[in-house]
Amino acid sequence: MTIVKICGITTLDDARMAAEAGADMLGFNFFKRSARYIEPAAARTLCVALRAELGAACPLLVGVFVNDLVSRVSLTMEQVGLNFAQLSGDESFEMLRELRGIAFKAIRPRNTAEALEDTRYYGQFALTDPRIPSILLDAYKAGEYGGTGEQAADAIALEVKAATPRLMLAGGLTPDNVAARIAAVQPWGVDVASGVEGDQPGRKDPAKVKAFIEAAKQG
């Protein structure tokens, strides 16, 4: 069954709702330029409350970082109480190595050749933990680090999937298209942020979240 990550969570209500709808992972964005940015202190309060409510049923909690220092990533993860870190910027594989098995890399290749090069490069220190992706593939857009609502081409996704054990597909996914994308690519997991929101970035639409998860799990 396809793993689902709901990213860009900013409120406890949205976190609780996504968890109850069946999300396997929740993502918290610590990139200050993002419309879905959340302060670490607020994220800690949210995560503590969610774990207290859900216990063992709590989804994995993932911090999203962009071109941050290893020390800051480690400190934020400890302070907030996160399970894993997603590196969505221009980080090196040495940074994955320094984070000692708690981080995975998101890539935004412009073409198939770049996708395979990135997958080989970062795959040197891809996580072996079966609960987490080895690579997250997002769509390329100049100057942006995800959350654009654009899709990576199927051809690129299929090449990356063949080269890595657990591909998480992101970019342009919605309740209406996720089942078809899963059928075409058959990724290990899918990641959505803007595709399950209304007019306000960072605030999730319960009906869209439920529909997305149901479509992904049936795909």
C-alpha cells in the first residue's frame, strides 16, 4: 500500500485530521521563505500534543529543511521531537552522512540524466530504514524548493524509481490525479502539500486530505 506524506502542516487541527484520515507521515517546513513555514517552538508544541493524543498511532514526523547547517537541523529535530529530516535544498551527500541516518534527500532534476546523476550521488547515503524514502522526487522550478504544484515527468520518475529502492513522488499531486500517477509510476510513497489546501497555504482542506489519502491507498 502506498505511503502518504501530508506536508506543510502548520496547525494541530490539521495534523490531527490528517493522522485520523490515514496519513503515514506529516511534514513540517522550517524554510523561512516558505508560505508553509512553522516556527520550531510552535512545531514542538504541536508534535508533543499530537503524540500525547495518538500515542503509537501517531504518524512519523518529518522536518523539511533547505540549505541549513547540520548543527541547526540536528538541534531543531531534537527540540521539536522529529523522527526524520527531509533535505530539500542543494545539500551535499556529506551532509546526509553527517546526519547519521536520520535524513533523506529531495531532488528536483531538470531532466532524466540529471535525475539519475542525483540519485546515484545521494544514494551513497540513502536511508535503509524501510519506513522512510530513499529519495524524494519533486518537480524542477528555477529558484523554488518544492511546493510549486508542478509535476515531475513520468519518464523522469520511472528512471528514478528503477534506480532507488523507495521512491517518494511529490509535485502537482491532487485527489483527482494521484491514483493515475501511482498507476503510472508505482512509487513507494507520495507527498502532497498544496494539492490538499484551499486558498490559504499551510491550511489543509479536510475533504481534500481524506479524498487524497483514499485515492492513494487504493491506487
